[in-house]
Amino acid sequence: MPLPYEGIRVVEFTHMVMGPTCGMVLADLGAEVIKIEPIGHGRSGDSTRQLIGSGAGFFPLFNRNKKSVALDLQTPEGKEAALRLIATADIVSENFKAGTMKKLGLDYETLKKLNSRLIYVSLKGFLPGPYEHRTALDEVVQMMGGLAYMTGRPGDPLRAGSSVNDIMGGMFGAMGAMAALAQRAQTGVGQEVQSALFENNVLLVAQHMLQYQLTGKAAEPMPARISAWAIYDVFEVKDGEQIFLAVVSDTAWKVFCEVFDFADLLSDDRLTSNNARVQERSWLIPLLRERLCVHSSAHLSEVFEKNALPYAPITAPHELLNDIHLKATGGLAPLSMNDGQEIQTVLLPLTLNHQRLKVRSPVPRLGEHNTEILSGLGYDTQQIEKLSESLPETLNQHINAPARKG
């Protein structure tokens, strides 16, 4: 089955997470995404390639299904090559700090004069306004945007355990590009699309903003909140294991009490409705902790699943590599790294015609596609070698080698 954006060419000037996520979504959906990576003047591509620790997974996750072209944009020749490539593009995306692309002459106002059909996706920390000059990171906007306040305990703000704004901000950038493509089909004219970390974060906490306006009560941080449901918590059970258990309706409460023989709770007049049980949590939850702690996590999981009650064993991210559901549904796929190592990556959480979107090409080496792309723009071998001369020697040897296939 042809992919939706086959034939669409994207040229991205991106690094870190937000910009590459936008390109990954479009690439997975079939677009040809060409990643321009900087070389020369001490630079060796997207700096995310060299990250360690919690950043080690960034580059391979968000840059699959892409082609890498390495250019020194500080030279007239490198900039000219970029402009030639942009002339063939449907979409240009970038997530560098404000003013960077303008200094290079690669901002939207300049490029739209060369191609009125161009769609330009700008992914920033903030949309234009009083904060736009600030340097933003995911953690910065989580702290100033209410998410860290809601995640941590009172007085102890805590960032979410993933780059939620970077990833979602990139996704919204891709959605904006899709909308602009649809509009261009009607008008024949491109446009600038903007997506930002801070505004994305505000959407994540918007429910709490509306809650305050509707109830007059500010939302408490999640660990201290008054839950909407009486039984909606993590329980420590046999052998020190933990499991999340939820009983969120009156029907579910009846089932829960029956399967565990809690007849006294089922007949208690103080617990006849969910809202009533919420009011009694101060003694109800400690009592349930005491009664449930004799059971193993496996037994509770079996009982809850058999009776269609929500539950979840507490799982670390690395344990998901062996998740039977992800394996059965094709949510994990092999990905080849630059050193030949093969790892498992996570696919987009959607299907088209009941099919997952595949990894079609491995993580690109820096400048791996210089020959393929630049020759398509009319450059000869000598010119390509000149444009690629700032590549590290171990990478430069690949310039005239055929590109790998997934």
C-alpha cells in the first residue's frame, strides 16, 4: 500500500528532539526527509549523535527513515547547495534558536520569495510574543507551565519522565505541515507553520486551568489531589511488589467487593456511591491496603483482568522490550545502527489499513546521502567531494559508496 506522503520532499534543519520528531512522523508516513547536518568549523553533524546517558536514545529514535546530507552552511558553496535542495522541497523544517535561520538566509520570509508553494515549519520554545527571546528546554517549560507542579508532591516540582513537550511539539508541527499541505492543494500557496514547547505544555495542563474556572478551586499536585475516583492508586502487595488498581464506577465496586469477599464494604451505607467513597478515602484506602497486601501482583492482575477491572503492574521502560502485546501487535521493530548493531525501536502508535508504519531505512550515517542527493541536484563527483571535505575521514570514505537500504 502506498504511504500517504510518498512524493513529498522534506528538508529539515533540526537537532535534539522536537525538530527531529516532526520529521520522523512525516518520514514514517512516507515523505522523503532529508536531514541537513552541519560540518566544518569543528562541527560533526547533529550534536545529538554524541549524547550519552538519558540522551543516548534520541538520535536513533527520532531520525529513522531519513537521509543525511552534511554541508558547511558557513561557506557560499554549502549554502548554495542547501538553497538548490530547498528549491526541490515541499516542506522545510527547523528548530534552531530565534534568528539563526535568518542569519543564514534560510528563514521563511527569504525562502518564500524563491518558492511560494513552500511550507515552512518553525519549531521553537515559544510562539511569537513576550517570551520568544528566551531559551527553552522541555524541563524549562514544564516548570513554568504547570506540569512539574502537577507531577511532583506539594513543594517538590518534578518533571515528567519523558521529553513530553519536545515529542508532542514535534507532532503538532507535523500536524501543521499536513494541514498546510491540504490547504496548498486548494490555494496553490504554501505558508509558515509554528509549533512551540510552552504552548504545547499549556495544552497538557489545560484541564486543570478549566477545572479552576469551573469549580473555583485550584488543582492540587497529582500526589495530593482529591481523586475523581475512590479506588485509583498504587498498592504495595506481597513480596514488596507494586500494582496500580482502579475501581471507577458503582458497578465495578460491586464486582470488586464480590470477587474479594468484601461483603462488609458492599453493605456499608457510607460507601454506596463513588462520590461517597471518595469522601471516605482517609480510612478506606488504608483498609484496602491491609487486605490486599497478602495477594501477589500476579494474582491481583489475574482477578482484575478476569473481571474487566483496570489494573497495571508497575513497569520500567526497558521491560517493555519484552511486552507480549507490543511484540504481538508489531509495535517494536528492528533498527540498524551506524556500527552494525541492531536494536528494537518503537513505531508510531497508529495503523493505516490495519498495518503499522515500518522502519524503511536505518539510522543514517553523517553525510551518507551526499552523493545521492547532491548528484540529483546536478553536482558532479568533484563538486560533491569538495562539499563533503569537512566530513571526518572515516565518514568521508562513504561518500562514493552506495547508500544502505533498510
